[in-house]
Amino acid sequence: MTDQRPAPEPEQSTRSWETRRRWVGNGAFLAAFVAGIAFFGFFPGLPHVIDWGAVVMSLVVGGLARWMCRSRMAKARGEELERRR
């Protein structure tokens, strides 16, 4: 006989979703930050010096990417919950 797993409790499901959302948001931030630094460091025609302006701009781009990713995941989660009703 196979053992059946009990249905996850709503609190546990929400907690795991929040953890996943946090990890994906952090990954989006890191990817956008590295892409911004790489753009300012290696794009032809720009000075190949990473100055504070490039760092700040890369942080802003990373923050925007994280915000967009987290909001898109929240929207998808809301639509999924509405379909279940």
C-alpha cells in the first residue's frame, strides 16, 4: 500500500510560497545587478570604469527587477486563488 500525504495546512502552504517568492525576488535582484555592472563595465563606447554612479544605477535596476518579479508572482498567486474558488 502506498502512504498518502495529508493535505498541507494553509499556513504551511503560505509560508512555503512566501519563501519561494523571497528567493525568486533575490535572484532577480542579483541577476539585474550583475547585468547592470556588466553593462557599465564592458559596453563599447562607455568608459570602462565602474564608478559610484554605475553601482547606484545597478542597485536601482536590481531593486526594480526584484519589485517587478515579486509583484508578478503575487498577481499570479491571486489569480490562482480566485480560480480555486
